Amino acid sequence: MIDRRGFCKKALLIAGGLAIPISALEIFDPKNLLAEKDDQGKVRWAFLVDTYNCVGCGFCVKACKVENEVPLDANVTRTWVERYILTRAGVPYIDSPKGARDGFTGKKISLGEEGVIEIRDEDISKAFFVPKLCNQCDNPPCVQVCPVGATYQTADGVVLVDRDWCIGCGYCIMGCPYGVRFFHPVYHVAEKCNFCYHRITKEMKSACVDACPFGARRIGNLRDPNDPVTKIIMSERVAVLKEEYGTKPQVFYLGLSREVR
């Protein structure tokens, strides 16, 4: 006999047409993360983005491209910054020209093929910037769909791409619900942010964290309760992107507005 709670959850899954786990419908609580990972090693990398501190300067994007051999002029990037402008009429505008590589130096908003638009200051309800990058999901769909094992998850939680094994099928790019993957314009294989794994495993910060002059980006060890990043995640109101997908992202946001997807 199914109870009312069980019926509602199943009905939501059917109505949405999504094969997501029941756990994806549970309320997000970062404290559960430590309980789930108690016996899995001493390190679990997590990223903290403070949207209150981001000014959209683009230093992080440029540093990432240089560090990880992504051509500066290529219209792809491992990390990017989005600008959100909400009008008093409730209309949201979002842009990220060149991934914000050069920052946001003017008031004109890029609408892609539709050109640009400029909104008067008095018509703006609020405006803010949101950095984005690979979420290093604890339940990564990209790993599940890769047919050759070129995309894999390390013991400390970072999802990597083996350029020598990748066959360029694009399944992982299509399977990522966050749109963080792309084909590398030089190597012609799947590419994405990896938290600068070659740096953080040598006790260095990722390139974007080092480049941010305002502390909007921070990386830490979720298994260390004394880590400043862990303390914030466990004690303050943080959010993750697209929580309903059940991927369990490990990039946490402070001040995430409901307009952000």
C-alpha cells in the first residue's frame, strides 16, 4: 500500500518525464555530505563561490585559459562568469560575452544573434554576477555515459578527462546538465574544469582562485572540519545548481539568486 508521500514523489517523476532518483527530491542539507563520505579517504575537494564578492572582472577566466591551454580567442572556456540583470518588470537578462574573459566593461547586454540591448539604470531591479565551472558531481552523469572510460572520477571526487583515451564521441558533453563540457579546439577531445587538479594535489590553489582579487572563489577539503571552506558550507546558507537532478554537485554558492540556473 503506497502512502501519500510516496505517491506524490512517484507522480512528480512521471509527470516530469525524468529518470531521476527519489533522493533528488529530498531537501538539500550539506551536513549529509560528511556522513555519506566518512569512510572514503581524507580528502574530498569542494568549491565555494561567493556571488556577493564577484564583480565580473574576468580575471579568473583569463587565468584559467592560460593555465589549462585553452586558446584565449576560442569561444570556449572551462569557467565563465554570467551577468544577471533583472528589470523592475520582472524580465531577466543574462549574458556572458566570451565567457567574461575581458570582464563586463559596459552596460550593453549581449543577446547573441539578436544583437545588444541597454537597460536604463532606473529600470533595473537588481544586477549581479555568477561564476560557473564544473560541479565535480558526486553522482556524475558524464562518467556514466562515457563508453571508453576516458571520463572518470578520482578518489578525492574530481572528475577528469584522459585526453589519450577520449574518442571525441561527445556523449559526455550531451550528458552534462550544467553545460560545462566542450570540445577542445586544439586537441579535439572533451574538455572541462578539473579544479586545476595538477595544482591542488600539490597544495596549491586553482588558477581561478589565485587570480580572484576579491575572494569570490575558494577551494577546500570537505573532509576537514577545520577547513575554512568546509566551515562556511556547513554553517551558512549555501545552495547548489540544479539540485533536483540528483547529481550532488560539489560547487556551493553563497547568495545564489533564484533566477540562476
